[in-house]
Amino acid sequence: MFHEEKEGIIIANIAELFLGEVKKYEPSYPNEKPDALVIKNGKIEAIGETGRILADYNRTDYEYINCNNEQSVCPGFVDSHTHLVFAGNRSHELEMKIQGISYSEIAAKGGGINYTVRETRNALKKELKEAALKVLNKMLLHGTTTIEAKSGYGLNHESELKILEVINELNEEHPIEIVPTFLGCHIKPEDFMGNTYEYIETMMYLLPEIKRRNLAEYVDIWTDLGAFTVEESEFFLKEAIKQGFKIRVHADEMDNVGAGIMAANLGAVSADHLLKSEAITAEAMAEKEVVANLLPGTPFVLMSKKYANYRMFRDANCTVALSTDFNPNCYILNMQTILTLGTYMMKMTPKEALKAGTFGGAKALNREKRIGSLDLGMQADVLILDVPSIDDLVYQFGTNNVSTVIKEGKILVKDREIVTETK
Ligand SMILES: [Zn+2]
């Protein structure tokens, strides 16, 4: 690629430049409206008006991208909640859902999460990896540059380790940065004969090996009606914390069981879903700086009218993230769709939604000092959008508005095509 011989990249005449949370960049004069970026050594080198940038940097030394005041620029999307690795397609359940057959009835007919678990256990590592690679490439084409990925469809030692190994190998091989999470306590699988505490203990036995082999940064659990109780979850998470893991929680999706408050008490990095949470949860999470990770794809695919109460979390001063919850029951990998759902279903402004899908996601992964905003010195994970404004990114939905994806200063997608698949 010829741009690699250049000093870096200049992006100029940007229609709308969304920087996110910036502390280091200072306008050179009051009311400066920056519309250009310089990328060098994988980082944001300069931000300013096109005229000033082109006076300071010689465009012939750089790969020069002219947005012609038609294209906008924002940080790469950070999708901080995905179940990337699984086998088995569940599109056939859609007709049952439309007929009004409930989630538990679908499960009783052999569908649902236990179907995914059976298929995932039977799949070879190679098959899981190939399927996930296809998803990662689609995510990249839609502007996602960092994701979190959970295990949780193995639910026994062998298969949970298999999934975590796949996640870690993909992180080595694919340009998207992947943050691994151990979700051995997703649900108690149908074939486990003992009681819930006995199941949790079998998953606890895996923690030292996961730590020793550095297979996961986070430990997660589903704390909810029909999943694990708060007491059971605390029993597991306290052990994970003791062994040096950071934690995150699937919280209060089906019912307000106090999972968000538990996440705050235990110092979780994020609590996710929070569909049924009330103000007291938002306040507890804000006080302990737990990110409220909202996943509007889930109520959408469940055909529910009940979305998380974004404004309650915002007004409590919680950092809010938006993520896809990509999984076989919620096959949405495009963060742009999620921003649109955030706006239309949760009354987020387009800029609030975009900030949640970039800075919020980065904070939900403890990486907000490196990614999620376009401040000076930050990692250059940058998107060029084929729309004249951030409002249009959300408003012109149902199509891919991302034309160029830059990760760590390297162009990975150009004119909507992947130009390099290596790190
Ligand atoms: Zn999930």
C-alpha cells in the first residue's frame, strides 16, 4: 500500500468532524471549527481547520483524503457487548416468534439458547473460527474497530475453553481488537444434573486456568429472573475478583432483580441491558462509575416495546454505552443500526448515540484513554462516513454509511472494501 510509505494521513474538508471526549485539543482561536485531521505513527497528530493544517503539513508527504465537505468523520465504533463465537443458525425461530410463541416455549421445542449450546459444543474450533471471521469482516466494513466478545455457549470446561481460545486467536489474526470475556455462567445448561451452586463451582474451577493462560480479561454472569440470582452471582463474581478478573454483568433484562445495584457494589466495569432498572440503580451505578451498557437490539428482536430508560441513566450522570449484543437470537452486527434504534426507540440525540457507541463503549472496556475519541495522541481509529452530518448517520438508516475505516493509522477499508485483513 502506497500510503505506508507516506508520513501518515491527512483528512481535510470534513463536513462534520465528531471528536468525542477531548481534553488535549485546544482551538487555535475561539470558535475554531476543526474540519481536518492529521494521523501519524498510528495516532492523532493534529486537529484543526483545513487551511491551517495544510499550511503546517505538506500534503504531498501524506496520503491526502479530501472529504469535499460532503463526508463526515468520527471515531471507530466500539461494540462492548457481543457473543461473537457460536454455531447454529436460529433464523427459523423467527416465524414462531411472529406466531406469538414465547421464548420459553421455543426453548421447550428444542430451540433457544440450549440449541446454540448443543451446536457450539459439536462444532470444531476451525468451524467456529471461520464463522466468526466472516462476522468480524462484516463488522469492520460497518465501522467497528474494537469489540468485546464473550464465551458462554459452551457451558462445560472443554467447550468454554474452546470458545475462549477461538476469541484469543481471532484477536491475534484479525485487525479488530477483541476484548475477551468469560461467561461460563450464562445460564445453567439443560444437561447439568447438580444444583445451581454446584454448576457455579464447576465454572469457578476454570478461573485459575483462564487466568494463567490469559484467556479472558473480564468475567460476566447473567443475573436475572430465570438466570442466576443476586446471591448466586455474588458468590461467583467475588471469587473472580479475588483471582484478579475485572467484572461485568448481564443485569435486570427480564426483571428488576437488583443486578445493577449488585454490579455497583462489586465495582463492575459495566452493567448491561438494564431494561427493567429504576432510578435507584442508575444512581448507584453513577456513584461507582459503572457504565450503563444499553442494547436496544434485544428488545427489538424480542418484539418488545420496553427499551432501557436512557434519559434516567443520563440524568443520573452515568456514562452510557450502546452495543449490539450480537448473538444468535439478536443477529445485529452493525453499530449504525444500534445508533438508529438508540435515537428512535430511546430518544437519544444522534450525537448522544454516537458518543455512546464510541467513547461509552471504550469506557465500558476500560480503554477510554486510548480509543473512542479523536483527541490528540489518541489511537487513530477513524471512520469516514458518506453522509454530511452525524444527524444523517442516524437518519439515513438501513444502509451502510461507512466508506473508509482506519485502525491505528492504517487504512483497512477503502471505498467500502476491505483492503487489508492483517494486523
Ligand atoms: Zn449478552
